[in-house]
Amino acid sequence: MFAQIFGASAETDAFFVAFKIPNFLRRLFAEGAFATAFVPVLTEYRTQREFRELKDFVDHVAGTLGLVLLVVSLIGVVAAPVLVSVFAFGWVMDGETAKLTMAADMLRLTFPYLFFISLTAFAGGILNAHDRFAVPAFTPVLLNLCLISAALWLAPVIEQGIVALAWGVMIAGITQFTFQLPFLARLRLLPRPRPGFHDPGVVRVLKLMVPALFAVSVTQINLLLDTMLASFLVTGSISWLYYSDRLMEFPLGILGVGLATVILPRLSRRQAEATPEAFSHTMDWGLRMTVIFGIPAAVGLMVLAGPMIATLFQSDVFDANDVAMAERSLMAYSFGLQAFILIKVLAPGFYARQDTRTPVKIGVIAMVANMLLNLALIFPLQHAGLALATSLSAYLNAFLLLRSLRRDDAYSPGPGWTRLAVQVGAGGLLMAAMLVWASPELGSWVEVDRLRRVGMLAGLIVLGAAVYFAVLLVSGLRPRDLRVRNPRES
């Protein structure tokens, strides 16, 4: 919807900067550091303490988190021009004051989103720890609905239509938070916020959260650095990166975030129960799922990058050049999709054991590598070089996390990995070959009408999925092999 109505322009570049700053902080305070620090401690309270102690802990965390977020949000609103100047420094160097002013005005509307969405993640963490996954999983849909509604109905009636999206972001934060409150009430855990900086549980969460602020969000920091560097490139670069990142985030959200959401409470229980064999087995299951479903997702995104961009985004304001530019960065991001998903599953292996220091060290290494790769690749590949650098540094991050888990004896691979690698590799190669053979050149996609593009793309997706999973079935993989089993069954 953004691409159809607003395209890739200076205005969209300004909005995406204004949205990315609170969204980045949301990843730190919400799905990132807070969730990974809060859920293991909450799980321990739930399994080892009385309900009264659990409720007190929830109340104190709500009060403490809410107070911190309120202060941060107020600072963000006041310091909006400074933040935009930092994260879009290229505009400052080029003297693009109109972009800077527009982004700062929208940031004042989008920054309060951080307050509400972080409290939404707090509520979602409680629900996930009680095996209530459906409500937190559905909640992000409300963000999309609010943004689409703002684009369709609010943008046409205000002077600067793009500002409607900033209003949509703020409204979405309020909507998502209030949506989850009735479900907390059913668990009798609707919080009565009380600041408790000296509460033992809160202190533990804060101690775990501080190093995790950096470690769990290395990928997001890299993406934010991409935005900063992209501000030095031609107008539209930030938008091209945003649109391609959205398509990459689709399978990452379904597979990576979905697996991480389920696996962290499960690993935390295994740790609390002191069952290392079950802990390792759960981790092994998660990694197998990332490979089985991550490889075809990455192959599909890479081979069909152009067709997907053309089908979803091409319009009068998002032309053939925009399609070609966004295709390049999507192909670069899709190369790293497997690593992004692996990180989502590997990181909980540390946080469930309340080890946040190791991922910090690994995160520092990955971020330094990303910056060096950015500088090496931005000149020959422009915005696509930034995406490729993020992908390469993600593989380094995933490798170091896996090596550390193996070295600590927290994870030991189960039998059958060699066979699975052959099955998935063969399926991925045949899928890629079939899609390359069946898909027309990009020029053909941008010339035909939208309805025909939709039909062609749907057919190719079905074909690719059918080829991949047929290879897995023929080679002996069965649906029952995907379920989590007791270690004694292996």
C-alpha cells in the first residue's frame, strides 16, 4: 500500500527514517533485550514461586518499565531534530533541510509508539510464558491495519499525505497495547504498575537486559547503520532498502520470530528443570526447523526478487527503475535470510540460561565486521552493498553463537544432520533451477498488467514449493519428523 500510494521519494525516505528510529528502539526494549531478559525470570517465578510473588513481580516490572519508557519517549520527542540529524547524517552533509524537518516532525508523532509497543511486548511476554501464543502473534496485524487505514483514508484529507502514516504508527501502538489487556485479566495478571527498581526480580531483569540491549539487536543496529549510510546515496535508496527489507522480514517474522517466541519459554523451562539433555534436544529441533523452512524461503526470495517487487510494489509512483533497484537489495538480504533466522533461534539458547555476556561479545565482533563490509561494498554496489554487508555479518554472528553453544556443551547436534543437509540441499537446488527456468525476465514482469503478474507469481511460488517438498518426501522426510519429541524417542 505504501508503494502504491507514496512510491519511493524524498517524502517516503523521511517517513522511513522517522519510523525506523522508534522501531529500532522497540526491537531493543520490546522483542529484543527486554523479552529475552524478562521471559526466563518470569518462567522461573511461575514454576518455582507462589502466585502472589508472581503477581508482585509483574506489577513491579510494569511500573519500572513504564517509567523508563515514559522518560525515553519524552526525550525522543524533544530531541527529534537531533536524532534525525544523527541517523540521517548524509542529509545534514548535503544540506537537505526539507527532508530533515519533515522527518523530525514525523518522529515527534512516531516516537510515542515506543512506549505503547514496549508495554505490548511486556504483555505478550506474560502470555507467551503461559503458552498463550495466539494473541501476541495476532497483535502485529493491528499495526498493519492502522497503517493501511491511515494511507487510504487519512492521507487524502491532510496537506502532507505522508504524515498520515506517522499518525497511523502512534494510533497503532495504543491499539495493540489495549487489545492484550483483557487476556492478561483472564490470567489474573493485569498489572497494577508500581516502580520497583530494588525488587529482586526487577534487578535480575535489568542486569540481564543491559548487555542484551546490544547483543540481541545487532541485526537491527546493522540495519539502522545501513539507513545512515544510505542517506549519503541517491534519493530513494532508503526506500528501496525499506521495501526489500519488508519482504525479507516476512519469512523472518513467520519462521525466525515464530520459532524464537516458542523456543525461549520452552528452553527456559528446561533450564529451570535442570534437564540439559532436553534443553539440547529442544535447541536441535529449532535449528532443524530453521534449515528445513529457511532454505526454500531464501531461495524463493532470491530467485523471485524482481517478480515479487514488481507484483507487489510497481505503480505510477514506483516505476521500473525502483523495481530494479529494490530487487538488488532484496537479493542481497535474501542471501542472509538463513543466518537471520538462525540467530533468532540460537540467541535464546543463551538467554534461557541467563547468559547475556557471550552474545554481547559476539555482537560486537559482528557489528565491527558489518561496518567494515559496509565501507568495502557501498562503493561498488551502492545500497545493495549495504544489504549484502548485513547478510554476511549475520552469518558470522550465527556461526560464533553456534560455536559457543557447542563449546559450552549446552547444545549437541542430534543424529541425522548429514542426511538432512543432503535432502534440503537437493531440494533447494532443484527448486532454484525450476524457478529460473520457468520465470520470465524482469522486463516481462514490469510490462504486463497487475492481475497477470499476480497469477504468474502465485504459479511460480506453488511450483517452487511443490518441487522442494516433493524432493524432501521422496528422500524420506515425513511430517512426523517435524514435531518435538522426547529425547528418549530419538
